[in-house]
Amino acid sequence: MQLTGDIELGDGLPLLYIKSLNSIVCSDLHLGYEGVMAGRGSFVPKMNFRKIKETMADAVKKFGAKNVIVVGDIKNEFSDVHVEEFNEFREFIKFLREELEIEKITLIKGNHDNFIDRFRPALRFEIYAQEALLGDYLFFHGEEAPKSRGGKMLIMGHLHPAIGVYNRVGVKEKIRCFLYGKLSDGRRIIILPAMNYFAEGVDVNQGNVGEMAPVFNDMLDVNTMEALCLGEDEILDFGKVGALRKL
């Protein structure tokens, strides 16, 4: 789906492509998730990393990108770097470079990315603390408001947006989505869905919208944002969040 003249959403994929930067942009991978959860006594099948590699391979094939930008939370643990996180992170970098022929990998640190700076010299990736202004785009994770007033378009993660729907027997399902809207200062903003396979997301049509993007205070009304949901090999325009909340 062509969102702007420079941005294309991956059909059915939780990422986007920016032509002027020749970059795939994604967020919230939470690598090492299963290993971290196992250490806490919760056991889930090891699927996340495999799904992420498949998604990235599909995206590179589709767009021909040479760069990857991760907008925060490439790993899962807060307090340290779990061995499973390091192993998957190292393998992810290797996979991008050697198999997908990605030339440049950029990480904007999120609140889960503590202690990851130590691996930058060995793994050769660029890293920014909280935000980065690249071309016309201001990338930031989202737990803190960006300090820069630059950029025509803001791109963030952190929220894990989704739309909650109910089936015929009353069971709620969540459909991951992009949120696309405008700040009060006129700049556009995109909130990315999570790449993590197990991240169902926050159902923005049913939760407290005022608390979902507190970093913006009164600069962003989530109700006015378009919900662009991930379908099967397509993007589904569900309309504005405010209208969905009234259903």
C-alpha cells in the first residue's frame, strides 16, 4: 500500500519501506523473547525469530532495500542482555548482512535496549539514544517525547497498536495495525505495529486513548488517526480510531 510518495507499507507485513532512505523500517522485535519468558517460568514455542527472518526476507525481496532501521526494542529484557537475546541479535545481524545483503543497520534504542551498546563495535551497527533525524524523518521509540522539532514525518513504535474485534461467539481477537495521523504542529506521524510474533498489541479502539500516546500531551488526538490493519497479504483501511470506538 502506497501511503505517501516516499513511503510504502508492506502488504500484510508489520513494516514499511522509505524510498528516499532505501530502508525497511520496523519496531519491537523483542528478540530472545522465548528464552526470557522461560526463565520466568512461562514456556512458549520458539517461533518469533523464525517469523521475523521470514518477514524480513519477504520485505527485502519486495522492496530491494539495502538498509534496515529498527525503531526500538530489538531485544526483550530490561535489566541486562539475556544469552538468548544476544544469540538471536548476533544471528539477526549476520542474517541481514550475509543472506539479505543489507549494507547498513540502524537501531534507535527503546526502553528494552539497555546494555546493547556494548555490542556495537563487534557487530558494526549504528545506534542512537531514543531518537534520530534521518532525512525528512524523525525516528524515536516512543516512551519519551522526541526532543527534536525536525522532520516532516515522525515514526515511532512502543505502542504495539491493534484493533480489537469480536467474532460471532463473542471472542475478542486483535488485528495489528499501523496508526497514521497528524500532530497539532502539522507534522505527520506513523505508529508501527510490533514485529514480535507474540505481541497481540494494544486494542486502540477499546482502551483509554488518552493514555496510549502520553508523550504527545495535547499534540496528538489518537481518535483522528487512521487504522491501517495487517490482512492476509494486504493492508486493510479500518478508518479512524474515533469512529471505531463508537461501534
